[in-house]
Amino acid sequence: MGRKGKANPFAAKKRQRRENKDKPAERQHEPYEEIVRDNAAFLKYYNMQNICVDDGEWQQFLTSIRANLPATFRVTGFKGEAKALIDIIRNELFTEYVRGVAELRGKTVEEVEKPICLPWYPNGMAYQLDLTRKDIRRSEPLYRLHNFLINETNAGAISRQEAVSMIPPLVLDVKPTDKVLDMCAAPGSKTAQLIEALHAEPEKYKIPPGFVLANDVDNNRCYMLVHQAKRMNSPCFVVTNHDSAFFPNLLKTMPDGSKSIQKFDKILCDVPCSGDGTLRKNPDIWGKWNLGQAYNLHGVQYRITRRGAEMLEVGGRLVYSTCSLNPIENEAVLQRIVADSKGALEIVDASDLVPGLKYKPGMTQWKLASKEVDEIYTSFDEVPEKYHTIIRPNMFPLPKEDMENLGLEKCIRILPHLQDSGGFFVAVLHKKSQLPFEKNDVKDLEEKPKPEVKLDEEGKPIEEKSVPWGPQRKRRRLHGYKEDPYVFFEENDADWNDIKKFYDLDEALNSRCLLTRCITEKKKNIYYCSDLIRDLVLLNETNIKIINTGVKSFVRCENRHTNHPFRLAQEGLQTTNAFVGASRRIEVEKDDLILQLNCTDPTKPPSTTELKEATQQRCKELSVGSCILKYVDERFTLHIVGWRGTSSLRAYVDSSETLHILRLLGADISKFEVNKYEKAREAAAALAATEDTSEDVAKATEEALEEVENDLNEAAIVE
């Protein structure tokens, strides 16, 4: 049956490149012009604001903000093999890094500085390189580093993220029991951090009692968010698509069965901003910067923060952050929401959660200006009437006596020159009491009519035509893509009984938290979510658009040699492993696991006769079907989905996970390493052999590099 236009966009790009291979390349007649990193209005405005203490520091600021941003990454902390991966990074990757940088810059190995471990990130799990993203992507001596970053990101072992972007989730101080809301979550780097914090105590909680709800107003960016967060494989995570400034109250079920408003213990408001703190990463902002952006966004930022404060539990914590340096988007928003709260909100000092971070305190005085910064205003009385709809009275600092009680100096203001980073602003709010404008009326939500379910002649629900979710596969509607339904298991589901029996599942696994994404008798993929997420979805799916939830746990895999139609999914093993009985487990030795992972042809899995004797004996006791392969190392324990065939045993993991595990085991991974430059030279040499001109050879080399670059990066996570 044809897909009818539901094609993978990555595959479409590849086809297009193949089709255009023989067509003459369109070349620019004009050389690429380097972006001029200067803007008179920007320099005048921030110099006027005195963001630096003296002219010497101002010059340091200018030098830093005009330089390219160094690359940074962090290790996923809650995974059992994190410490082993850090050892590999320090002892192997950084040795390769030093050699590559020395070759790239014509220095000796001794002259190259090793990457910096960010002192304020917990447990030494974040690193800053003396390289830009472009250096890594476009330099042959660094191709192994580039490959490592792409593969380990896809495997969920690391995240490439700007250093200052890591700070808001840290000061939010999320615990496994917290109900967390990320109001403007896409593209999802901070969301992934929140999920990590939720799963920080796996030895205490099989499934964390809390959850993370990630929301974004942009429908397409929501799928980018799903792509980022699904690497964490959490059953305690849900993505919604709504305007954060008007986020609806959500219902929850109380222990006595009654309904109440869902409040959140921790809320992250990383609001839309002008982004001038990212000039080092996005130099095109230099030419676009103007004050009109900050003025336009101030109201949006205030409304999002106000709505977040309303949904915050009394005693809860809200973090407000922007990647802007502008006090109009930062301190002005904070003073307004704190003043409006009438004492219900207070700014708190959270610097103890980021020890070693260099930052400036929040500003208590600032000025406003016209769009061109040719007029400066210290009060609203000085603003010309033509600007009254743009510049508002509450954007100006409050009188000194009122300002003293706000605590704006407790905010964290990060400038690029302080620790060779981007610019950022972070403030932490504590909610002491209910807000004067807060509404918690549950009656309107409970009385909201449910959508009518259409039935056929036999009284069964009629399934609406639906397609797998994802931005490229949706039917476009006026308000975004139509989502497939969330169909949870009933009490006596036949598939559940078979799955439970085959895998000897623990009774503690709640079958009613299993779900599928279509109404059909023959399930394909089965997902699992936590009890709280199930309750949230069932009570609120008509109230807000839910994009994605649940982690894939079981997949239909009908094999003629087994009577059980479902295999385990590697994505969900982080959750299901704790509930699977001993009957479907095989403990393997290191050599056995390496043998299986090195098998790249799924049609020719390793024979059981090639395995260690103890493994062979265990295989004889196991019937054909999906199983869990367990490997115990002195540093970590790995659990991997396997398949026991009639005469074989194979690991059932994707290529990124395969390479990640082989690296942990210290195995030879050279056959998996792709040197795109070598490939390009081979392609050029092949073309030269056909007696083409040197211009054609150069063109072939360039095209080959682009082809391999696209193949490597299509699967990479957006930073």
C-alpha cells in the first residue's frame, strides 16, 4: 500500500541531490561577504546602560562579543554509564582532540590547551572546547571529534548545548517528585536537562513520581522538541502545543477521586527574546538589531511570566530567563510581575546552585531610548507622544524606595567576556502565597462538553482517518496538524495478557498506562507513560493540544518461529527493564556482546555456537523471541534488547546505540568511523580517472563533501 505523499523529507533531499547530480551547479558570482560585527545603535545603547564597570571592561566585552562562540557539550547524567563515558572523553577523546587541534593550528601538542570542564556544572559533566562549531564541522583533523559528537548525541549520551543555556534548569533545582512545566520549550535542550533531573535517582524510583510538561506555541517546533526529548526515553514526559501566555488550567484527579486544578512545583519561563546575547553564535543579528524588538517583546514576556506564576504551586519555584542583555526584556519584566503580585512573589538568590559561575548582579537602574538610540529617556514624561504605544510607563525603573524591596540585584546577568560564553539573564522567583489575580475555578473545566464519538452499526467507535505523527506526515489544518488519538489499554486487554505472560511482567507495571496511537484491534506500537501523565492526558485532551507522550515499549514483530507477536523496544527498556522477569534474560560476556554488536547484517546474526559456553547454555533454555541481554562491568551495567533466534542471538539496537556501547566496551570501532574528506578525495580521484578537467575534480570533491556532510548531520540533534 503506497504512502501517498507521506515521504521522509530526509530521503526526499537525498533523492533530489541524486537527481541534480549531473546538472551544472549554480555558483555565486560574488564572493561570500563576511558579516560586519558592528552596530552603532547597539554599542551606544549598552554603553549608555553601563553594563560594564569601566572602559577597560567595556573593551573586553566588545572583543568577546565579536568573537565566535566556543563549542560546549554535557554528558547525560542519569545514565549508569555516564562516569565510564567521562573517563573515555577525558583519556581518549581529548587526547585525539589535542592532536587534531595541534595539526589544525600548526602547533605542538604541548602548546594546545585541553578542554575546560565547566566548574559550575554538577559532577564535572560539561565541557567547553577551544573550537567553534564551524571548526569542528569543517576540519579534517577533527573528523573523529565531529563523529563522536554526532553519534553520542543521537544515542542520548551527550547533548550539544550552549554553556549559558544550561544554567536555567540547574537553578530551577528539579527533584524526581516535582511536577514541572517548561512553558516555551522548543528546541528542547533545557527540557532534556529537566528530564535528566527528574530521573536523577533511578535506584530509588523505578518511575519518577513527578513529570515534565513541555509546551511551545509553534506547531513545527514542537516536533523538534519531541526529537530532542525522546532521546531521554522518559515515560514521565508530555509535549503540548499552546500559546503560553494563555495556557489553560489543567485538571488532575485527587486521591478521593475528585477533580482539581493541576499546579506545578517548578516552572521554566525561557521566554522569546531579541536574542542579542547570542551574537557570538548568530552574528547575523548584528545587522538586524534594534530596540523595537525589545519593546515589542516586553508585553509577551510579561504575559507568559504572569501566566506561569498563576499556575505555580504556593511554595514553588519559577525561573525566568532570556538570551538577551536588554534590561527592558529582563529587569523591567521582573519588577513588573513582582510589583503586581503584591508580595506573593519574591526574587531569590540561587547562586549556590551554580558555584564558580561568573556573573553580574541584576540592574536596578536603566534608561530607555528611541529605536535609533538618538534620543535617551529617563522617565515616561520625556517620551514623545508618537512613541507612547511602543514605550510604556512600566518599562522604566520604579522609584528608588520601591526598587529596594524588589531584590533585582539577586538576578544573574551573564556577559560574554566573564567566562568566554554567550550572554544570558536568569532570575529565580519563589511563590509565597496565592496571587491576587489567580483563578482556580475547576467547575468550568469539568462542565466542558466532551467531543461526540461516532459509532458504526455494531456500536463500535468509527476510527477517523489518521496518519503517524510528525511534521512531515500531518494533515494540515487551520490550527496545526491533526493528532492521532491516545488509546489506553482497558482492564482485560488480550494483548496485555499475552505480553505479561511471555515477559513474566511484575504486577507493579500498570497495564492501564500502556497506550497506542490509533483505534484498531491489531496494535503496532505500544507506548508506556506514568500514572500522572495518563491522568493528565485523559482529563485534558479536549482542553489542550497534546503532541506527544509515552515511550515506545513494545513493537509488533510477527515471526514465524515464535508464537508471541511483540518484541521489546530499546527506547522503552529504561522503564520496562525493572518489570521484566528472569525468564527472558540472558547475561552475556564482553566478547559475546562485541560479537553481536559488530554484526551489521541483520540477515546473518551470530550463531549461538560462536558464543561462550555459558551463554550457549542459557540460549538453549530460552524460547525464540525478544529478550534482554545483560552485561555487567565493574563500572556499569548495560541492558540491551536482544532477539533469540532458532540458532542465533543478536542485539536489537540502532547504529548510534551500537557505536556508543562498543565505545564503552573499549572495542575497535574503526570500521564505523566515516572520514568524509577521504570519501570526497576518493570520489574526486574516480572522476579524475575519467580524464575530466581539474575544475570538474574540484567540483566533485566539493559535492562529495556536501553529500557526506548532509548524511552525517541529518540525524544530528538541533543545538
